[in-house]
Amino acid sequence: MSAHVHDVLGVGIGPFNLGLACLADPLDLDAVFVDQAPEFRWHPGMMIDGATIQVPFLADLVTMADPTSPYSFLAYLKDVGRLYPFYIRESFYPLRAEYDAYCRWAAARLGSLRWGRQVVSLERDADTWVARAELADGTVETYRARHVVLGTGTSPVLPPALRDLGDSAVHSAQYLARRTVLLAAGHVTVVGSGQSAAEIYRDLLGELRTPHGGGPLDRLDWVTRSPRFFPMEYTKLTLEMTSPEYTDHFHALPLELRDRLGREQRGLYKGISGDLVDDIYDTLYRLSLEHRVPTTLLTDTEVVAASTDVDGIELRLHHAQLDRGTTHRTRAVVVATGYAAAEPAFLGPVRDLLDRDARGRLAVTRDYTVEPSRTLHVQNAEEHTHGLTAPDLGMGAWRNAVILSTILGHEPYPVERRIAFQQFGLPDGGAR
């Protein structure tokens, strides 16, 4: 076993832990980050041509903590000769493929990243954490660290009704890899309510066959259990909810209330870009000029069962408002039902050390730790305790600044604690 003890071990290298690695790089910290993937890739299945991320470029890996960082998105643009074209484009929202390229650019400049290493166990030994990671050739490496930051991300979610469809159901995470197969099916049904569902539907609209030619699709449908096609809300006072103050407010609420608010607020960050909603309508309008568009958009409708036969797929649908069901035939299904966090299996040896809430979930403290020594930190696994800021790219650098201040005992990057004009509780704390 290696006797060397790192200050920080990051497990998982998505955008959040990658940002932490960037911010830790110039500090007096011995940090190392491991990931089972061979390289950085950000949602490769959704690199649809022309798609943009839903936050401005300032929500990069580092800028909201350190605007002077050499790992900023603007530094990347300057390095690759795209700063002036980005300026002339006059849009705050980078292309999704551009954001992925930026993250890979930053990753290539860091010496603290270790790829191709799957953590299989994490243990506690006196005042250090001991992680064992397995390489592809079966070799096992041991890492010791005073602090561990979990950034293992989320995994695709399939609704129970669609889990038995096998390869006939394509999750949005695999969309581009399976796009050719979907087109060959001739009739595709998209199931989902958010941005990914909308982007896939819009992309496939361009593949519909028309009387004058066009693509290989005979029909395209979209089923969502949302009552309508909710746009993301970008109004400024609502955006103030992605703030330290609102996170303080949310974290202090009772568990049952946090869970209810979490369900109610999903449209604030899991909705569809308003511009994309309009673009879909405009495209349907244009396609309908000379013929009826072979598509159906069903809202307030849930897939409750599914089966396959020689003729394709049969979906059993239930309409919530009417409380009635029907069947829907299709030949391929794209499941754009999102992602969810789960506790990694490697936490097994230390599971009894972790703080939990009444429902058995990690009881994440306000400063993102999950056990009494305050040395095991989490990234994007705290939506149930911290609310809509947990998955938000714009709050990632702020959270990393908090984590680094906890690790170091001082603030290497100033942590803003009040940025909102509004107050989310009562001015007097609710005293009577």
C-alpha cells in the first residue's frame, strides 16, 4: 500500500470535479483526481449539431470563483483562436460541442488527472481515506487522502414501464450513437419532457419524409407527461434562486417541504429553452404549408406499459386529465427521461459512517460534507438538500470555492454569501 497521503482525492471527473481540479491547481494542495473513463467526454450522445448549453459562458469551470484563472472559457477561446468569432457571434451561450471541447482542453493541461481507474472501494484508516482503484489490466492502485470529493455524477433513468423494451428503447444518452438505427425504423416516438426530448424531436423533424423528398422517417411523435411543454424560466428574479441565499433557505427547510419543492421546481431547471419551443413550432408551421405533418404531440400523457412484437412496439398510454388510456404503435422509442444520482457501490465499507436523513439519503451539510469529520465532500448529489443549485453549472465554481475553503481552513477564492436583492424567508426570521 502506498504510504503517500494526498490532501485531496477526487473520484469522478465530470465538469464539477474538473472545475475543482482547475481551481486547486495553483494552490498549495496535493490533489489527484481519478475516473474510470479513458478521457473526458461530456454527454457525447447529445452533441446535436448547433445545440447550445443552457447557461452563459461565465458558468464555465472556474470564472465565477476566479475570473483571472488560466482555465476559463475565454482563455480557451483565446488559445484556440476563437475569441473574436465568439465575440462577433454575440451570444452568451456556447455550443454544446464547444463546451465539451473547452473541458477537454482544460483537462489536457492538468497534471492531476488519472484516467482509466475505477474506484472499487473506499475505507477509513485513522484520519485518512483509502481508495482502491482498478485499471483495465486488473492492476489495483491505492490512493490515500485527507479529503475525498465525490463527483461520480448521475446515470440515465428509464421509467419502469420501458425497462423491458431492451434495445428497442434508446436513452437520450445514446441518441447520436443510435441515430442511424432510429432513422431506419421509420417511425420514432420520443418520450420525455425536458430539453433533451425537445432537442431530439427537433433534430428528427428534419428527417421526416415529405411529398418532395426529405428523410427516411414516415412518422415522428412526442409523448410527455407534463401538462404542457414547459419553457425554462429565465426571468432575473427567478434566476436569483440559484444563489447562496436561496440555498441557505432551502437547506434549512423541513425534509418533507424540501421534497415537495424539489418536485414543484423542476420546470425551473429541467424545462425547455423558450427559443427551442418556438423553433419547433415554426418548423411544424413551415412543414405544414403543403401537407399534413405526420406527427402527434401528446401532453399530460404517461407511458404506463410497453411491449414488443413482430410489428414493432406498443405503448400503453394514460392521460391524466381525462383519466383514460389508449395504445400507441411505433417502431422505435427515444427515452429522454433524464438522469439520477445514486450512491456508488465503492462506499460500501464506509456506509455506516455517513450521515443520513429520515429517508436513508445522504444528509449533506450546508458545506457539502456527509460525515462527522467533514472530510468527505459531494458534488451534484445534494439536490434533495440544496435544491436546484445542485446540478446548476453556474453554481459549480461557487460550490468548489466552498469545498476548498473547508479543506484549507481559509478562502483561497472569496465566497459570496449574499448576491440576491430579494429575501427568501422572513426578515425577522418569522418571530411573532
